[in-house]
Amino acid sequence: MTGETVWDTKLVNIDNEVDFAAAARALAEGEVVGMPTETVYGLGCDARNPEAVAKIYKAKGRPSDNPLIVHVADKASIPELVSDITPIAQVLMDAFMPGPITVIMKKSSLIPDCVSAGLDTVGIRFPIHPVAQKLIRTAGVPVAAPSANLSGSPSPTKAEHVMQDMQGRIPYVVDGGECQVGLESTVVDATGNWPQILRPGAVTMEQMEEALHNAGMEKPEVLKQHEAQPGEAPRAPGMKYRHYAPSCEVHILGCGDFDRYEEYYKEAVEREILDGKTPVGLFLGEPIEHEVRVLFADKLDQIRFYNYGTFDNVEEASHHLFDGLRLLDEEKAAVIFAPAFPEEGLGEAYMNRLKKAASEKHEKKDVYPSFRKMLFVCTGNTCRSPLAEAIARHIWKEEPHYMMDHPQIPAEVEFTSAGAGASRGREYTRYSVEIADYEYDEDISQETSTPVSDRIMLQQDLVVCVTDDHSRYLRFKYPEMSDRIFSFKELLDDFFIPEIDGEVTDPYGYDYQVYQETAKQIEKILRAVFPEILKKWRMT
Ligand code: TXA
Ligand code: MG
């Protein structure tokens, strides 16, 4: 760092008023300060000062083409930072600020281009953390801040993480204790007439839709039919960088079926120890840690544990995820295993970060993840695709599948369904529910219709549509996924299975028997293509 300022970075205890005042002054005078928030720690500077902003990019080692979020300590400071507050932006701010949300609006001329990375928008965040509020208020400036990690490492959730990454690079880190949420804020684009999530976080789409509904706003009809328009979707520019990743391999275990995790951890640990990939790092909770300790009592020296609390508690897992990844990485784990959670509520944000930590290395190794996602699509998501989902699950359960190269790691597929023209929350048709129950022993009576959306689609490893019309439509909407979208017919063609008819008739409005024929046809197709799909994924 020759020729640059090397700081003797000071960790500020909030009870030390002199140090705190000095940190706030440094912030006001154009320096960069480590700041706690309820999500993760940030690296703050005066958002109106381009020279200060340049110091952030330098400290992080991050390219300057990624926009920064601007933090405020009261709602009154927001209007001057933006040039337009849409009705939905107003509702979101009223409902969720202060809190773990970043609302993107058109920026005002107060925001320099280096903050918005040349975009005409700016993300505004009003953290609820009292120390963040006090620091921003004392400094008296709007604070531009990215997460306070070095580019590429997990976001910091404790002051000591910031010290590890930023020692010598900035003058102050204010200690506000552990971040309560532990995952970065929900980033939501509110420039249009309906919110669009660019990064999932603790504030969920369901909560936002409820707040909007309570304010008398309903989702526009076009969106109801087609959900988000992926072609037009502005993605968070930061998504292209690899975030949150520790330096060792991270693997996701299971798919949220908590009864089976003991078995999964056991098999994963056995396998890795056998392969000499030790120490094995385990991110888990109780009672699984206890079980693993008993099972491997004589091999504990080859395992490193990070216990986040109660195993199936997604708040606790999220709160500790980044700390766990950092710590296990520091303890030189050769691989880290972390559990999958169902992708709903906070689970969506947790899985989003975990998948990023696990990405890249997974793909290259072509072995993991042992967990894949497959979506069935029809029109209304009440007859054919729910049936396909239930039948697929049934077939999958008939025999356990294991990873090809790692025969002790169980391979998991999560089957779901959605409708290209579905409205949310309609009940599945009675005959589909009954056939799933009577003939395939699958209970889908509690599930309801879901429209195809950007969020659902982009998670899938394979999307299977009931007709060519559906697959053509989805490939048109999701060109970047076209190699993962098939109709039943196209799938059979692709795997050279000409003897089976890929036509699946729509039973809607007909009797039980017609539904039964449809089910039989779907079953026949799935039984034929499954082994090929699994081979393609190198499962079994
Ligand atoms: O919880 C958080 O949001 C933390 C704390 C410190 O507030 N901050 C944070 O900042 O995570 P950062 O820079 O690590 O991530 C901000 C994300 C990036 O993916 C960025 O691309 C996106 O938000 N973003 C910011 N402004 C944007 C804009 N105007 N349009 C689209 N995406 C934006
Ligand atoms: Mg970040």
C-alpha cells in the first residue's frame, strides 16, 4: 500500500463518547468508517463527496461499477436525495422503514454518479440499528455504504469481522455488537407501479404485497398474469460479482426435509473423511451437532463445528451464516456443509446467500450439489402440473438415489409446479388432489396455484412444461434459461425415447377417469425420462 494512507484502525466502543464523536467527525470530513446496522456492517462515507466514495472502493478492493446504498437516520432526509417517490415507494417506506430494506428510487442531483455507478436511481436505506442511526445523525450527512467486507468474502456481521478485513484500510470501526438479521437488506426496485425484488432479504415480497394491499393498492393485471417481466427486469448490478464466498468449498445439504438431516450429515462426513478432505466444516444446530458428535466420537479431530442454535430455525441460521462461513474457513475446513431451508420467508434470502457461497466451485466439480430443482408448468397450475409434481415425488421416493461419484451422498430433487397463466392461491382441482392421494400416496391438498415468476424460474435446474406452447413461451421469456426448459415431448425427443407419446391432454372439466388417464400418461413419461435426467445431472 505504498503511497497510501495506512491507518491504525481504531475499534470504537459506543460507550466511549470521545472516540464515537471522532468517528462521526471523520465520517463528516470525508473518511470511511465501519458502521453497524441490523443487517450487516457497512463501510460508510459522505454520499455527496466523490473523493470519499473513491476511498470506499479502494478499501473494499471492489470495482467501482457497482452502486452504493445511501443510508439516512430519518425519513425527512429522503426527499432531497431522490427526484421521484412513486406511490409504492411511499408505502414501502411507511411500512418498513426503519428496517432491513433498501428502496430504489430515481435519484436527485445530490447523488454523484460514483454512488449510483452511472444509474439514474439510488437505493435508500434507513437502518433501525440505534448505533447506525446515532452515527449518521451525529455526522449529519447521508451515508453511502456497501457491506464492510473485502470484495469476495462474506459480509461482516460482527465488528471483529470488519477489523479482520479492514485493518489498516480505514480509521474507525464502530462496534455495535452482532448484527441481528445477519443477511443484507432486501433490495427492492420501487420505480415502477409494483415492487421488484433485486436481492431477497428479511422483508419478503409477501409482506410488501400485504402492506400495499392495506394501502389500497393491488397488483396490476398484467403482472398478475405474467408476474415479473424477466426481459425487462433490472438486476442488481452487484449480482454479477461473486459474493459471500469463503475460500473453501461450500456444499448445501438436503432440501429442507429436517427429519433426514442427521443421515445427510453422517453420510457427508463419512465420505469426506474417507476422501481425506479434512477437517470437514459443519454449519449446523442442535440436535444434529450432538448426534454427529456421538456418531464420530473417535474422529472429532477431523471435524470443525459451528453451531447456530436450533437446527430448523431459519432466523438463527441466517443470523449466524456469514460468521459460520468465516469461522470454519479460518479453521481451515477443507469443505463446509450447510443445510438447505425451504425457500419461503427469510429462507429465500438464506438460500440465496448460501447458494452464492456454494456456487462456482460446485459447477466445476460437477458432483455436488446433491440437490436439484425441477419445476412443472401448465397454464393454471391446478390440474396437470400439480399432478406431475405429485407423481414425480412419488417416483423419486420409490428408490433412494445417490450421487454418482459420491455414492454415500443422497441426491435430492425438489419438485414444484407453477402456471404460466395462473393466479395465486387457487385450489388444485379435486380430482388432481384425489389421484395424487389415492394412486400416488402424495398429499397436495394444502398446496395452491402459483404463477410462474422470475424468482421461481431462475432457481430451477429443469423446467418441464405440459405442452410445446408452454415451453416455447417460457423460452421466449427466459432466453438465458432456454437449455433448461422443455415440454414433455421435447424432453422425450431430447433423450431419444420415440416410443412414448409426449401428448398430455388437459383434463380440466372432465371426470375422474380422464384425470386418471392424464396421470398415467405423465407417469409413463416421467419413468422414461427420469433416469436420463439423473444421468445428466450425474445423480445415480
Ligand atoms: O444490508 C445492506 O443492504 C448492507 C448494509 C450495510 O446496509 N449494505 C449492502 O451493500 O449490502 P452492498 O453494496 O454490499 O450491496 C448493495 C446491493 C448491490 O447488489 C447493488 O448492486 C444493489 O444493492 N444496488 C444498490 N443500488 C442500486 C441501484 N440503484 N439499482 C440497482 N441495484 C442497486
Ligand atoms: Mg456486499
